[in-house]
Amino acid sequence: MTRREQAESIATKLTPAHLRLLEVCYGYPRGESGTFCGEWIMNACEQQGVPFHQGWLTKLANVGLLAKDDSSRRGHRRYYRLKDADLVRDVLTLAGAVR
């Protein structure tokens, strides 16, 4: 499967709300480790007027766009990273979210 076919396949599995959340994740500043906390993304979504649901981050991980990293604070926070930033960009481009 080519990268474009992979991006198309993933894009068909996502709703517009998932894509908007993915765009927030893609644009979110990441630290040296490349990780970000779900709560930080939730706050960024609130500031940008983008709907958020914790389960949508899991959906993005399940389709291979995000990878779950270790949790901290006794499991009360879940950290993620972009699994493949180029693939994320390709999915967003196909969906018309990134120009």
C-alpha cells in the first residue's frame, strides 16, 4: 500500500470532528520527547472552539496516527505523540484541513 493509499484509507475512517482534533494535535507544540497530554489538547480545543472527547484521541491512536505513551500522575493523564507526522499531514491534506 502506498503512503497516499494509506492516508486515504485512514481518512475514510475519520469524521470531521476527528479531523479537527487531529489538526489541533498536529499543530500543538511538542516538547523534546514529542509528547503531549490529552488534557493539554482538550484545553487547546476549547481555546480554538474545536469539539473534544477523550475517546477521539483513542480513535486517532487506533487508526495509527497517534501513539499512546506512558501515563503519569498515577494514570490520571494520558500522553500521546504523533506516530508519523508526515502521514498525519497527508491525511489532513487529503481532508482539506491543511493547505
